[in-house]
Amino acid sequence: MNPEPLLDDVIALAQLAGEAIMPWFRSEELITEQKADDSPVTNADIAANKVILKGLKALTPDIPILSEESGHRPFAERRLWQAYWLVDPLDGTREFVGGSPDFAVNIALVVANEPVLGVIHAPVSGDCYWAIKGRGVFKNGQPIHSRPAPAVPLLAVSRHQARETLQAHLKPELDFQAMPFGSASLKSCLVAEGVADAYVRIGPTGEWDTAASWAIVVEAGGALVDLKGQPLTFNQGESLENPNYAVLGQLKPEQLF
């Protein structure tokens, strides 16, 4: 299928979801609960999810939707999907709860187990990244690309993770600079636009965290790989959890691990 005719509607939908999130940003009425996996969910996540589900069902009623904040279908059903939407309605919920602006809306279309369209929208800044397989990647309508790797790479890192945890997975001799930032998808976008050279994620994430990033980073000349250098996969089994992974611009896995 050709995803290009869907792009403008998906961008508009991501922006609508952002508008649904913003009334809860730094609001005293924000409600935060813990999910079974101990990750937070808020009324802002739920509001954005409702907007996205309604919009995608109207746009493509025959394409199933897999969202972090909705019931997950068993693999026996998912394995038959030729195409599906993969959604994280609010990526960076911890940042959002803490009052940081580094959170985003992620929407991806996956066809034959590969993301072919990705949109990442940052509601506070208004920045919007999007890509279609084979058609390039854009930030606010301007083309972007990952940068050549320097001798001392700049790694986007989590504000909440000890540097020692990250360094335990890197080459002991690796010399790098660190750039703390929020949402995983926005750190991936920093790599795609050549602000950072890599982002290494240690800890649990789901496929909804990486699908839109995959479409954007790969079109920008980069890759999403596990710590053995193998590309991340989508909809390949019952579990939807990612391994530890790296988002690479033009660095090679062997330069980091």
C-alpha cells in the first residue's frame, strides 16, 4: 500500500492529540496512576489515545490499531496483520508528569512488519517530524539528515538513568559527550536531524516507542539496532517489549559496543 495519501491526515491527528494533552500539562488536575509494568499513565495519555483511535478508525477503518494505552491483541491474531497502526499517544509520560516539555505523540504505520510511515509531534515546541519509506524525512516541512560521526560522538541520554548504567554497555575506551533529554522518540529525532550521533536505551520499552522513530531515523540515514547490532523487529512474537537498543546516525554498532 502507498502510505503517502495518509500523511497529512496523520500529521493533523498527531497535532490534535497534542492539543488534547496540553490542558493537563503542569495542571493540578493531572491524575497519574501506575500500570502493571510500573510505568505511569495519566488522564492526558488517555485523552490523546481517544483522539488518535477515533481519527485512525475514521481514516482507515480496515487497518487495525495497536496502542500502548489500549488492550493488546494476542500474537495469533496480530501475526495475520499485513498492515497496522502502532501508537504511543504520549511518549515521555515521566517527563510530562515532572513538568518537562520533552514529550511527544508517536504514530506509525507498519506494513509487512516494517514501519513505512512515522510521525512524531512535540506539543510544547510544536515541532513535527515525519517520514515515509523511500520519500525522505522532514522536520516542520524541511528535510533533515543524520550527520557524519565525529571522533568524539555526542550521545543523547536519559535524564533519569545513571551514567554508569549506560557505560556498562559501551566500550570501556569510548570517549563521548552526553546530552540529557526527555522522551525516547525525541532523542531519536535528535539523531535523525544530526544534533546527536546516537541514543542508547537501556531498560524496558515497547514497540510503540520505536516504530515512528524507526521510520524517521532510517530515512535520515541511520538505524535502530539491538546491542548486538541487529535491527529491531516488529510484530514477531507474543511479547511487544524491545531489547536494549541503540539509535544510530552514521555511527556503526562496533564503534559503541
